[in-house]
Amino acid sequence: MTFQELIGKRYSVRAYKPDPVPDDVLQSLLEAARLAPTAANRQPFRVIVIHTPDRQLDLRRIYRREWFAQAPLVICICSVASEGWVRKVDGKSYNDVDAAIAMDHLILAATEAGLGTCWVAAFDPAAAREVLGLPSGVDPVAFTPLGYPADAPGARERKGKAELVHYERW
């Protein structure tokens, strides 16, 4: 499959089969996240792998949709504030950007492996901190269920390139 086919195939999965994700496949996805480019190669992110059996109530505290904990795994990407690169001229931290790139690498690798994901940002950060035992200075950035899809992609609307792309100036 070409990269263009891969990114066209990815969709937000909201129904999952209970089939387990083989550990070698999971390790391959985690390696994809590890290899993601980050500002100044600081890698200021951590990945938390959550096995959903016996964690349903905890996971529903983080995000209330039933399908969120339906997959056999949920992945959380966190940023580590003290490890990130900060642009000197204006103090902009790239921690969340770096974490997002790592999550995207993992999600695309999952798609290639036939697994489904759904980027979740509308979670309760206080509940996530408590449930995952996150120390100070470590922030949850995004979650995704990870498992085999039990649904099919629906129609997706995307803005046209003419609306999104500018050349030379705005």
C-alpha cells in the first residue's frame, strides 16, 4: 500500500471487536511512535498502554463514550514538560506538537496493520491524571482506542486544497 493509500484508508473507528492485538504488532506500533521526529530530537513524550479488561469504569471516567473502552487496548500519549524544546524568541513549547506527531505515527502504523483507532482529545484531563497516576509535569495530550474495527468508514468531508493552501503569502 502506498502512503497516499494508507492515509486515505485511516478513519475514526467507533466500534471494535474484542480480538486481542498481538504483542508483536503492538511493539511495532510503539516503535513507530518512538521513531517520530521531535523538536531537537528531545522525544518529550511517553506512551501509556492500557489493557481495557477490568479498566472499563476507570476509562469511562476519562472519556464517557462506550466505544472508547470497547477495544482491547487504549493508548495515551503524554508530554513531559521538562524535556521539550522551547523556541527562544517567543517561549513556545513544542511538547504537544511532538506528542501529536508520535501519536500520528502510531495511528498510521496501526492502520497499516489493519487496526482501528480514533483520536480522542475531548477527555477529562483531571480524571486521566488520576486514573493513570501521572506525576506533576506530565500531561495527557491524546488517547486512542486500539483494536480491530467492527464498523466501516463512513463518508468524510474535507476542505479542498484551495481553501487550505496558500503560496508565498496568506
